[in-house]
Amino acid sequence: MNSPLANKLKDLLDNMSQEEFNKQWDEIVSLDLQGPSFADVLEYNASHFNVDYDLPEEGTIYNVPTNSYNLAA
């Protein structure tokens, strides 16, 4: 599924030099942005939306079948 925003980003990246990409990426990295882990998001949802999740052991690998319902984060 393509969105206008995804297409715009693809066009921008396709037409950007590697040097410009590296410069902009270094600026982003220097911001030292940090976000919640996936487990933190699940814990927040469980505590605020009455949802219970069983989290797997760290390092567990699952084979997820491909279908039209899979989403990428």
C-alpha cells in the first residue's frame, strides 16, 4: 500500500546524494532522540486500555505467516 507521504519520502531519498543524506542523518542522530520500547508501549496500552498481553522471553523468534492483515511499524 502506497501513500502520498511514503511516495514523497521515496522521491526525496531517490534524489538525495549520499553526502546530503549522511549530513541530515548526522543531524538527526545528534538530537539523541529516544522513544519507548515495544514492551513499554504494550505495557502502557495494557494499563490504560484494559488489554492484557503475554510478552515472550527476550530473543524469541516467531514465524509470522504473510497475509493481508500484517502491518509494519
